[in-house]
Amino acid sequence: MKRKASKGRSKTTSTIRKRGGGAGAEQALEKKAHEYAEALMKRDVKALDEIWSADYTFVNPRGELLSKAQRMANVQSGRSEFHQMSPQKERLNVRGNFAVEVGRILVEGEYGGRESSGEYRYTTVWVKTQGRWRMLANQITLIGQ
């Protein structure tokens, strides 16, 4: 699927590859990604607890490695507050009960008490356990201006 990128950038092609992931994996993961963005913007720790796996790992834009407990505390404290999150999936590879998603996300808000608005590249690893997709790990990197 081709999309015209904002700010005069060239077109981006989204690539979806499914190998043994089932026909509904793409739709289920698309739904989870939107639930994730909504939960972060609403600081809905109950929803985030369901989305993040027990052994969830996050690498933030500063390269810091955070556990689920650390990330949850950051959201609960209000030090991370997101006003807008607009993810744009570019690639999704599904292999059985694992999926890797890569894309861009436009963020308006603060992370860890610091202004963090901008465009980022993200990588998210999803795992399907007990019939549900959960986020195992994700990482975001600020795209240079």
C-alpha cells in the first residue's frame, strides 16, 4: 500500500509479510497498536498492563532500558504525557506467534518530564500467548531533522 508522506517527503511503501501468522493477525495487531496509542495518551495503566507482556522491555529515545514496572511507574507519575500519537506502520512480519512491526510515529508530548515531540522510528515485537497479542518489546528513535 502506498502512502504519501507528510511535509513533502516521498511516498512510503508498507510491506506486510505473513508466514504462518493466520489471516487475522494483521487486523488484530492493527487494533492492538491503536489501543496502545490510546492507552498511552489516556495514561490508562490497566490497559497498558494488558498490552505489555509480563517481561516487557522498552528502549527509550535516550537509549535507556526500562522494564514493565519502570515504564508503568513513569506513566502513573505523570512524567510521561502524550497529547497526540500518530503511528504509521511500514512493515509487519508475522511468524507464527511472533510479529515484528516497524514504522514511524508522530508524537506530541513529554517523556520522563522532558519535551519529546517529534517524529520517531519505532520497532515493536509482539508475541501471541493464550490467544492474545501482547507487546514483548519496543524501541523508538528520534528521526534526525
